[in-house]
Amino acid sequence: MNIESQISGSVIASIKELYGQDVPSDMAQLQKTRSDFEGNLTLVVFPFLKISKKRPEETAQEIGQYLVENCKAVATFNVVKGFLNLTVADAAWVELLSDINADELYGEKRAVADAPLVMVEYSSPNTNKPLHLGHVRNNLLGWSLAQIMEANGNKVVKTNIVNDRGIHICKSMLAWLKWGDGITPEQAGKKGDHLIGDFYVAFDKHYKAECEALKAQYMSEGMDEEAASEKAKSEAPLMKEAREMLVKWERNDPEVRALWKKMNDWVYAGFDETYKALGVGFDKIYYESETYLEGKKKVEEGLDKGLFYRKDDNSVWADLSNEGLDQKLLLRSDGTSVYMTQDIGTAEMRFNDFPIDKMIYVVGNEQNYHFQVLSLLLDRLGFKWGKELVHFSYGMVELPNGKMKSREGTVVDADELIATMIDDARRTSDELGKFKDMTEDEKREIARIVGLGALKYFILKVDARKNMLFNPAESIDFNGNTGPFIQYTYARIRSIMRKAAADNIALPTALPADTRLNAKEIELIQKVSEFGAAVEQAGMDYSPSGIANYCYELTKLFNQFYHDYSILNADSREEKVARLVLARNVAKTIKNGMALLGIEVPERM
């Protein structure tokens, strides 16, 4: 039992003993004592005044006296108005540190046989272009969220839905046929997703040129500019060809399908390389080319049951006016599906594949309305988790020079970003002398770990709901709230531990109960012990940033301690051993916390 639980239980017992009344455990809320007061934990006594029928100071005094006499975890207390500040006994801190030391995953819960199953969907790329900075934020948030849900005792399935059908795919395919001359990724010396992205950009360039020429022609024939522009977009030969190709795809034309499969396979090979570099992956991948048919079937079922309605033009709709929304199109008049239909189909396939208890969609905030509607529709169709689905909505990533753009080819490419971060980490580490006495392979590996750690931490430390400005130069800094600062502190502790091992200093599993601790050591033990609460809160809030901020606070606290006190040159062997055990567990907690963010930590720097 942790210190807070021991004291909370004793507070409940004190109310029964002193005032003759049973109270629920949640009334005994303890919080960390403010730094300007003496003590470690504070009890707010105001909720007990109706029971004690005494002044706040008197009630606090009586409860405090009871705790000192009956709870071995409490050494002394002081009262400030209605606040009872408790100083925890050294022996309790020592016991807590020994408990932390005995558990390599202290603060994390393990999934039991009947644990809830949480599915987390993230990434959701289109197969007509490579992954970009926006996808990087999505993937890092999704992966981290999955680790956090698992650390809260859930079974987790990580899933991806690939948008592999539609007009955008046909644009890349058509451009490759027209201007590709049969080129393959191997011949081009490019990753497949980059090659296909080039042809998507090429389509857009030629299409714009056609539109401009047609617009000029229509305006010369007396049409106004707006009407001429709209007519040009719909009449451009390239767009007509792309639409014809889409119709052929829908009809399973063998040539179109064969080309589609070949080009998609190139893209998937490219995506896999990027995912591997980012350190993310999936347990199951779904494809919209398969799910949209399931969606159509499910909508037809809903129509038969009277859940939806058909208009005169044969289109199918859901009336959500009773839920305060509008009518939502589910099938077009020609029977083709929309995104909502595909999401319903994907949900049906997933529900058949897994006994899902909670579904989390990691998708940008521009889709907030879409998921509000999807939740209602899935609930109406009988999915038990439909109403409770979580849309993990995140903001845009912006750059110092403005937002990213897609079709013009000016997007911040994920592969290029990863390579740049690793190069920057290599250069910065070299300049700061972090690579002393290392082989070339070690330098490369540490540059990879630090570069990716800088990228991931910079993105994940920001509240996901907010738009963020990503500045690569700021992220690789060995001081301040950055990944490299935390990684370097971990490496420093590991260096201390190696020196201790070289000096044959054996560390006990449990420290002697009479081990003396100073205030800074107690503060560090208390911070390490809060990791479990940070993990639990991050799970409730769906907040990787909560874990990032905890890791930074713990790291900062350790560095303050290390500045004030020597570990290997402590005054006594008892002090040295206690500080080594404490340092070992700070490092362990940093490593475990950063792992929840998908960030590796180097053993040396």
C-alpha cells in the first residue's frame, strides 16, 4: 500500500474514532504540500466540519494528533487554518523507495485476462502521396496513446485505415500512365510513396494548365469569370479521364485494378520504411477498398429496419434532427458510398474481428463534426461502443513560415524531416563533445536516438488539442524542456551506475528501515512515486503531454539534486548506497515514461 493510501485510510478511521461517523474514502483527499509550507502531504479538513462541529483549526489539530499516534507513515504535522500539513516519516519513504525498486514497471498496470480491449486507430494515410509532418504528429500521438492505454491495464489493438480508393488515387495512376514511361521506384532511385506523390503533383500541374486554358476560352466566349472557372474545372479532359478511370475501378476493370495494385504496393513499401524509422506500427491494417462495400451493406440493413430513409433521387440519408444535427448523406443517388459509409463498414469489420470495449480515433480537429455524426450512427446501428467512441482530436502542425500545403509539392516530407533531425542531432552532439571516445556506429545510433527523441518529445509535450508550431532548431537543445535534455540526464545516471558497478558497489533490493534521507531525496522519492498517478491521469485525459511534462519535471528535480549532492562521493557508504538506489529508480522511471511516448533513451552520451 502506498503512503497516500495508508494515510487516507487512517484519516477515515480518525473520523470514526473522533466523531463517531463513517465517511466515504474519497472524502480524505490528500494533495502535495505547497513548497512554502512545511510538510509532504496536505489534508483539507473543511469537508469534515459538519461532522466535527468544530472550527477548522481545532478539527485539523485533532485529526493530526490521531494520525501521529496511529499511523506509522506520519511523523509530525502542522495546521494552517483548515489545512493539515503532514510530514511523512523517513521509514515510510525508505519503504516506498524499496517497493519502487522491486518493480521494474512501477506505476504501470498490467492487463488481466478480462481487461477491457481498447482499439486505437491512427495514421490513416492516402496512397497517392508520402507521409508528411501532419502524419508524423498523428502517428506519434496514436502510438503514444496506445502505450498509455496499455500502461493503464487495458488490452490494446493498434490499427490503421488506409484510404486506397477514390479519385485522388486515379489522378496519380493516370499521371503515371501519361508521363511515367513505365518507371519503377527502383529505376527512379526513390521510395515508392515519393514516386507516386510526384505523379500526383504532376497531375495537378497539368490539370491547372488545362483549367486556365479552358477558362480563358470560355471567358472569350462571353462567360463571366466565376462561371468560366467552374465549367473549366468540370470540363478539363484530365479530370474527365480520372473520373472514367474511377468508374472502371468500381467495375473491377482488370487493367485498372492491376495498375492500382502495383502502384499501391510501391506506396505501402515506402510507408513501411517511414513507420519503421518513426518506431510505430500496427496490429491490424484495414483498407477502404474493402470496407466501403461492408458499409454499403450495413446502410442497406439500416434502411430495411427504418433507421435511415431514401429520397426520390435514390440517395440514402440519416435524419439526425432529433439529436440536434441535420440530415446526413450515406449513399449517393448512383449508389456510391461516402466517407461516412466507409467508416461504418470499417467499424463493422473491426467489431467482427475484435471484442472492442472502447474505440479511439486519432484524427485532426477538422473532422470533429464527422465523428460526432459517426458516433450517433454507430449507436443507432447497434454497436455497443458507438455512443462512447472517442475522437482524439488534435490541432494542426504549423511551421515558422506558415501552414503546410499538399498538392503543390511543398509539403514537409516525413522522411526528409526524420533525416534532418538525425543530421542535426549528429552535428549538435559533435559540437558539444557528446561523442567522446565513441565508434562511428555508436555515433550514428545515438544521433538517431537523440534526433528522433527531439522530434517526438517536441511534438508530444504540446497539448494535442492545440495547434502547434514545430521548430526543429528549438527541439534539439540539451537544456530546457526537450527530449535531448531528458535523454542526457538518463545517460548521465547510467554512467554513474556503471562507475558504481566498476567499484563493486552492490545495491540491495530493499534499503534498511533506519536509512536517513534529506529533504531533496524525499522530494525525489515522492516525485518518482507520482508516476503511477501521472500514467492514470494521462489515460483518463488521453494526454501524452501529461507524461512528457512528468518526465521533464522528474528530470529537472534530479538535476537540482545532483547539483547539490554528490552520489559517488557521498559522506558515508549508507548515503552512497541510498542515493544510487534512488538514482537507479529515477533513471528507470525516465526510461519507462519516455517509452510511453515512443522515445528511446541512450545508455551513454
